[in-house]
Amino acid sequence: MFGESHGCCVGFVLEGVPPGVPISAGEIDRELALRRPGRRLTSPRREEDRVEILSGVYMGYTTGAPLTAIIRNRDVDSRFYEEVVRHKPRPGHADLAARLWSMGFHDYRGGGVFSGRLTAALVAAGVVAKKVAGMHGVGFYAYLRRLGGVECPEPLLEDVESIGGLLAKTNSSLVFCHDEEASRAMEEKLEEAMKRGDSLGGRVEVWALGVPPGFGSPPLDTLDGDLAKAFFAIPGVRGVEFGLGMRAGDAWGSGATDDIVLAGDGSPMLVPGHGGGVLGGLSAGSPIVARVAFKPTSTIRAEKRTIDWRRLEETTITGYGRHDPAIAVRAVPVVEAAAALVVADYLLAWLGWRLEHYHRLERGL
């Protein structure tokens, strides 16, 4: 990914995309619409979020060359950042660390390169990854699992596998929750937070289905480790867990170990999924389930303590501007895209390894 929140654009470069994958700007735009700001209960920033493919696609198919695309920033208002953030780092944001890291040369407008605006590029790149993965039977589903203390019930495996109806319910919800009652309760929590000038934290759950066993390269490059790294690259992420996650630290072994059973097609399967579909850093052929925790939006109307760089003295700051009352809501398609990019990368490496293995068998080696 590249670009800054208030620069001319954000974008991405994808290398290693196989030639012949059908892709269009329209497909990417439809996914971008899911995280686009300007809807009710989101940031009032209005961006049309139309992708421009610069290279790597010709006549509707990938060429095998690096795929480069940009999304222009159209609705930019830098007044708050020039008047306030330039001199006063916002608590909870990257402003303080970014200034120290860059020796004062960072782009502080809208958070610059540390802004959630860059996730537009991540979602766009994820569309390509999902197309590559989908050509080999791998699919993804993400939804808002928890917001403001309200829980969206976990979907049944058969619903995720059929995905059509479930996805329609999720994408029609303002908060990406497939349960109507929970969705309404989450919306009420968001409205309450907005009236109070406050914000909410939340959790996004993502499923990867049809992932063959053996994705990962232990001991260091584990599948769950690489997924976690991708999730932590999303601004606002504060925690990642697979399966039982942190609850495993309080569990008994008798209630935390998956059984190994045979699925309908005769392949081994882990139930009920305490390990999140990963064993020893490798995919095990079962659905991979991860949850990603997002902090509440840091810019709120409450007065917070900070410093003034001009006089190097303590002062206060009150947030204003155009911010989401909950980062987690628009992060749902972002988490799905991050998961797809990691899994698609492993898939391409795995296909090459298996092809070489079969060639060696044919040659009697």
C-alpha cells in the first residue's frame, strides 16, 4: 500500500499475480463501496472511492506484470490538522510516535500514512486476492462479531459454506451483522455514542473456508502468525486471536482440544474448532476462524491531556473533525481483504510446490 490520507491518492502494487485472472474496476468498486465513508453511522467524509487500474490488467485479465491501482482522495479538509494537530499530538493516534520517528517530517494531515484511509487500498487489493483464491475453491466471510457489548451470534458452518444468503444479510446491515436483532442493538449503541461525542470498540470475525492443509512455513513463518501480522497492519487493531484465543489460558485440556473426525467427503476435520483451524502454524483443512479487536476511535469530543510542541509544555486538546464512531464497523471488509491476501500468497506457493512434487513422481525421482 502507498499514499497518505490527505495526499492525492492511496493505492497498492501487487506482484506475483498469475496471468489470466479476470478482474475489472467495477468488481473492485463494489467491494470499496462496503467500506466507503459517508453512510449513516460512519464518518461524514464523502469519497467516491473509484479505483483506477494503472498496470497489470489488459482486456479484463491480469497480465502477470505487477498490478498497480490508485484511489483518489477527493474530499479532503486539513484545517483541524494544520491548526491543531501540527502542534498538538492527539492522544491515541500515531501523531507523537510519527513525529519522533520522522524527526518532524511526517505528513500529519488526517494521520498521513498511519490513517485508516489506506485501508481502501487494502480492500481493493483484497478483491484480486479473493479472485485468485476463489479459482481454487477458497472463500472468505467476515462480519462484526461484537460492538458496544452487543454480540452477533456466530453463524453455522453450513450457512458460511453456502454463503449467498448469509452475505446478503450481512452486507444489507449498516454494521455488517447477519443477525437482525443484534444489528439493531448495535446501531442503537452507535447512535448513543455519537450523541455523547464518544466512540466504541468492537471485534470482527473472519472465516477462511476451503483452505487446503499445509499452508504455512514453520517454525517462523506460521500461517496464524502471518495472518496476525496482516491484521495488525490495519490501523486501530489491538488484538488478534484464533479459535479459543485468550480463553485458552483459562481452559482445561479436556475442553480445549479439538477432536479429529471425518467430513462427508472423507477428509479429516477438527471439531468444534477450538484451535481456529491451525495446528503447529499450519492449516489443517478445517475452516480458519480468527477474531480481530479494534480500539474505540481515539478522536472524541472529550478533553484530553497532551503537549504543545511549540513551547514543550502540557496542554489539552478536544477532538473534532470527521471520524467514525466505531472503527470496527467499516473494518469488516478490511479484515476479510487482509486474510485473503495472506491466504492467496500461501496458495500460490503451495501450488508451485505440489506441481514440482508431481513432476518428480512422474520422473521417478
